[in-house]
Amino acid sequence: MQPKSFLYAEAAGLGVITLNRPERLNALTFDVYLELAAFFRHLDTRESCRVVIITGAGKAFCSGGDVEDIIGRLFERDTQGLLDFTRTTVDLIRAMRALRKPVIGALNGTVCGAGAAIAMACDLRIAAPTAKCAFLFVKVGLSGADMGACFLLPRIVGLTKATELLMAGDFIDAAEAHRIGLYNEIVPAESLMQRAHEWGAKLAKGPAFGLMVTKQMLNKALSFDLETALEAEAQAQAVCMQHPDFKESYNAWKEKRAAKFQ
């Protein structure tokens, strides 16, 4: 499956998605939304890909929905048509979070609107200093709670800061995004993809089954109480202990060598 509305390259277990409309600051179209969601689901079953990196071409990561190709055309739709579109947008976040592999956002520049939501849905976010970020939805008269933001963002930065970001809709610079925990790291722009690949290579060498269960548990635990979380973790860990990777780790320790996970 080779995408048409963005770029994809793969090597050594790392799959790199590049949003490729630099002249439009990688603004999303209807086709990009649909194809991205389908492609993330495809990657879930693609054994050659162990870790996914998503980035943008040019000076922006993603500036959100294209004003001409999406926003203007929405006024032609009735209620059902609008709901069809909003369900398309949230389906992309659903596909990213359901992917049983780590997703690293390599944020090369401006991150706003739906682009901020895509970055939020990544498991790790590594940013260039120019990667200013805004959840712009209220700036255009919409709810700040869009594409999973009301659920995910408070769990990343806390309710107080999430409320500020979603209600004000203002840009914050990369340093502030890092300070509040939205970004994991800031690195020089020229080192961004190298650092993303370093993270990807590290995770790709790890236990794919263990990482898959970790991501699934993090998703499920968003709605758990403590007792449910403790029992779910106990059951998940017991399953992992039966996987060959656990025995391989033990054997590698005994033999004083690096583990070779499946």
C-alpha cells in the first residue's frame, strides 16, 4: 500500500510518514484525512514496520484543515454531512491510538489546529525550536475540544493548562510546550530527524510485544480506576511473562549479551 496524498519511506523497521504539501503548510484535505487513517490501520498489520515517525515537509508540521479545500466547502453541507466530516477527523486519531506500535511525532515547524491534535495523538513528540503550537479551534468559532483534545490533552498537560490552551487557542512556543510536558524534547532543526530515528531505532530494537501491550494498557488506563488498573496490569504482565521475549531477556542476561527480541 503506497499512499498518494503523503510520502512514506521505510528502512530498518522504521516507517516515516511525511505530510507533503509544504506550499500549504501541510494543511489537510479530505483525501489526506481518509488516507492517513487507512494507512495507520495498514501499518498495524505491516510486520516490516516496528515504529512509525510522522513529520512534515518544509517549514510546518501541519497547519490543520485547508481553508480552501475543507473549511470553505463545509458550508455546503447539511447536518449529516458535517457529522460525516467530523467523524472522519476523529477517526484519524482513533487509528493512531489503536496502532499497536509506537508513533513518534517529529515536529519540524508550526503545529496547529488538526496538526496539534495529530501531534497530541503521537506517543512521543520531538520538536524543532520553531515548532510553535496552538489548538486554534475557538479562533474560528468552534469548540476547542476537537479530535480527542478534551480527553487526551488534560492527561498530557493537566486540566488547568489544557483548559487554557483549548479556550484561548493561542500559540505557545516550543519551549513552553516542552515545559508543560506536551513535547518530550526540543532539538536543533538540523538534528530533528536524526533524533527521531535514534528514538525509533531504540524502540524498534525493543520487545515489540511488550511495547504493544504497554500502549494498549496506556489507552485503556485512561478510563480505569486504581483497582481496575492494578488488576489489568497484573493480567497483562502475566501474559507478557509467557512471551518468548521474556525468556530471551533472561537468557541474554545470563550469557552477558544483548537481548534479541522478536
